[in-house]
Amino acid sequence: MAAAGRVKVGIIGSGFEADIHAESFRIMPEAAEVVAIASPTQGHAAALATKYGIPRVFSDYREMLREKDIEMVTITAPNYLHAQMTVDIANAGKHVVCEKPLCMTLDEADLMIGTCKQRGVLLMYAEELYFTPKYVKAKEMADQGAFGKVYLVKQSEKHFGPHAEWFWDVERSGGGVFMDMGCHGVAFCHWFLGRPAIKSVYCQMDTHVHGDKTRGEDDVICVIEFANGARGLVENSWARRGGMQDRIEIHGDKGLSYADLHMGNALPTYSEDGYGYAVEKAPTTKGWTWPVFEELWNYGFPQEMRHFARCVRGAEQPQATGEDGRIVLEALYAGYQSAGTGARVSLPFRPEGVRIPIDLWKPREQ
């Protein structure tokens, strides 16, 4: 593989997240270029390749892995495929970028981490909140002492449900909104506080709106107790109407800060007839809407992908690793267990025989 120049990237998947990855590399092209895309969904990969000028298209990702010039592969496939894909990518000698959540079980997480270490490749965890400009600025201020001793960090992400059908199928996703977006909140609180150990997790969840579509939960409140005495409060919902909400609060003994990811980058707009695109998950553009600009940049996706490419070149050290993803997954396990028992769950927590995380809360019917 080349040791200089732009990193050659392959993308697995051709849906919403794959489009984000391709667009992110296009926005910041100096570090990497996408040279191949693989997806079994007929026509989707070709359409994405045409949109972004990607020269090679494969229906089987394993065929793509035989391409010698590809150095890094990003995984945007459903959760249940992450582990095997990571093992295959690592065994092909290529670096891995895996979308959140890392995988379905802790056994899979350990296999992914161990295989990548054995093969001498990087396993990088695609958590964009580590790169979101507003949130990065808040952390910089916290690290400079702006808020004194931070005792509470809150992260809220809510909308009316995911894009792809597989999210609703717990056999492929592992759970509902907590697997989908709780992983963001857990990762954010842990990262913001300087990665202290997680002592306990307490969680309440329910399915309020989408019981006809999923066995998964569509609304969650989670409280995380950290070893440094701080707490994280994570709120997630697939039951919130009106589009996407993504916000944080930072509370310390000498200050506080709020950040709303979308409202500060929006143009309040009223339209009788509607228009094209406003913001991710917005159900309509009629009436009052808040269209955003430079959406992916404000989320942090281009900065994240540039960082991963620079890690491949040895120019930076990974900020988000497989180990980070495993910590998040263990907390998700504890959250489902807590919701199932009604009690706080202490970490470390590794129950035996877990098939999918949601079974700890709502076991499947026999």
C-alpha cells in the first residue's frame, strides 16, 4: 500500500450513511479519495458512484477487498453485519472505519478489536459527536476551566424515526432508539468528561408510538454515573414529531453552556407550498421550518473522515477507536438490563449468552 498521497477508500453500503461518507470525503478531499463502493442492493451502489464519480462498483464487498490499492474501508451496513465485515477487512490488510454502534455483542466487539490488532490495522469508531464543531468548542472551554468542576453533561437526540427499514428490525439492529442514538449520548458524555470509568447506568425505556413497526423501544431516558463524580443524562426518541433535535447542556460549579446543533445554524422560514430539503428527518417543508446550511460540516462528518484518513498516514492518533465503541456497547447492555429490572446496573457488566442487547429488556417470545 502507498505510504503517501491521498488514502484510497472503499465504502460498504449505499444508503443514507454511505451517502454521508461519500459527501464528507468530497467536502475535504485532500486527505482521501473514494475509489470503490460495494452494496448488494441493485442499482444503489451504481447511483451513488455516478453521483460522486466513484470509479469502481461491486455487489459483494469481499470482491472489493481484493483491490490492492484500497487502504481504508468504511462500514455503513446494518449493525448485525459489522463484526464479520470488520474481520474480513482486517484480514485483507485494510484499515477499518465502523459506523456506530460498533456491533451487536461484547463478544463481537472483542473479536473485532483483537483481529485488527493481530493484523496490524486500525479500527476506528465513527462517532461524529467527537468532531461536531459546537460540541468540540464546548469541550475546549470545559478543559480550560470555563465551567469549573463539571457535574452534569446532557445530550439529547430525538426525531420521528430512522431512514432505513432495517433499524426497525431488532434482529438486524440489536434494539431500538437506544442502540441507534443512545450510543451517541453515551459516547459524548464519556468523551466530554475525559473518558472516566463508568460506574453505573440507570435507564427507563418504552415503545410509545411505533409498536406496530418494531419490538424496539422508541423513547429512552438514561442516567450514567462516572467514576469522577459527574453524571451524564442521555435522552433519545423516535417518537418526537417536528424533525430532528440534537442538543447538549454542560453544568459545572462555576458555569454552564447550552448548544443546539440545528437551531444556531438554521434559517427560520415560512412557506405555504414547501420546498426541497430543510434538515435531516424533517417530515415536511410547509409552514414554519428551520432549513440548515453546511449540514454535514456542522455535524462533524467531513472532519471525522479527514481525521481517520490522516490516522492511516500516521499524521494523527485515532480519537475514536474500537475500544471506545466497546465501552459504549457495554453501557448500552447495562441500560437495557436496567430498563428490564428497574434497577441501577453497575459496571463492569458482561452477562452471558446475550444474543441481541434488547433481549435484556424485552426478551423475544418463544
